[in-house]
Amino acid sequence: MSASATVAPSPPTEGKLLSIGEVAELLGTTTRTLRYYEELGLVSSSRVTETAQRRYGPDEIERIRRVRKLQTLLGLELDEIAEHFRASDRLDGLREEYLAGPPPERRDEILLEGLAILERLRERVRERQDGLAAFASELEARIGRYHAALEKFGVRAGEPRP
């Protein structure tokens, strides 16, 4: 999918299950892409029809939307998205366990594990930011060289040529 692709807005699905074709159309993707996401474990479908047709509810549709947003807006690869989802799912599980009121020693383990997961995610974000900053610096240097070349010939960027 190209970086210029957009993700469709969220129309209400009112809790109903949609077919794979309906979801593909809704999100501007293909059924093949949705099957691939499922193969990778990024999303799961409910198989409730007699023919075992894939059906997606609001939670699954939102998860697919998140996959596409992470791809298009942040440029993440599918394996990075899978890692993010695993971390997010684990944090959700830890949160539920914590809210259930575990004994103090388990509470501490939960908090330490959650902290470690968040720190790993933060490190990934910082790595991405560093890469983007380096790319932006390269672009700035190239822009500077173009400006210098234009000035050498008495042309100012943005001004009409005589």
C-alpha cells in the first residue's frame, strides 16, 4: 500500500458482523490483504456461517483500521505491527490482572513487566524517530545544495523566472 493511501473513516457497524468483502470495501483494501493479516495473526475473524465465511465485528474492524494506520501513517512493517499488537495485548492482560487485586508480590511483577514492555516500545519509537531525523537532515542538506546552485546563477527559489 502506498504512503499516500488513506484509511476510510469509521462508519458505525452497530455491532453486526460483516463479511470479508464488506470489510474490504469499507476499509478500501482487498480480501486477499485481510486474509494475509489473519495469516500473520494481526487480526482474527469470526466464522459463524455454515460455509465458515470470515465475518468481522466492530473490534476486528477497528484492529484492521489500526493495522492500516500504522502502515500508512507511521510506515511500520507488518512484523513491527505484530510486535506492537502482542505488546498491547499483553499490557491489556496485565492491566486486567492488576485490577483484579493480586497479592503484593504478583502486583510488583505485573508492574515491572508492564514497565519493561513500555520501555521496549518507547525504544522502538525512538529508533524510528532517529531514522526519520537522519532522513530529514539529509533532505535539508540536499535542499541547501539546490539553493546554493540557484543562487550561483542568480535565481531565488520561489520567484518567477524572467
